[in-house]
Amino acid sequence: MHLFQQVLQIARIGGKNTKDCVHKVLDRLFTNALMAKFNMKGKQGKRSLERTKVYGAIKDGILNCNEPVTEDFIRIHAAEHLKHAPQRSGGHKAITQD
């Protein structure tokens, strides 16, 4: 699938608002275990999502939605969603047994 087609499919996901759209897009494209291995900048032993072509398609798809939004708004909410991935079901946070 070409990047342009990916952007169009991402734009169709939608949501109640832009924040909801960012969360829905990430949830559709990645599992929680995979999101737990990424952050936006690639620090603390994680990979950078911001430097990938997939993030470019995500950003462009969300920017193509009807609601006006900035790239910073998308970046902030994507970072927030990635940050909490380890705590969600399927994330990689270690579970200790007593």
C-alpha cells in the first residue's frame, strides 16, 4: 500500500475530537506491547516513533481530518498514549508475584 493510501485510511478512522482520533489511530496500528517499546524521541532504551514513516502517515492522516489541528497537538497526544502503553492490557510492564 502506498503512503498516500495509508494517509487516506488513517484520516477515515476519525474520533470524537482530535485527541480521540490520535488514540484510535495508534490503537488500530499498534498493539500495546509494541507501543510500549516506543516513545516520541527514542530515549530511555526505546525506539523513536517520531522518526518513522508510519508516524509521518499518522500525522498527515490526522491533519487531513476536518477539525483544525497542529502538529504539536498530535505529537503531545501521541506521546501521552505511548507513555501509558505499558500499563494497559498487553503492555510489557513486569508483573510481580507474591
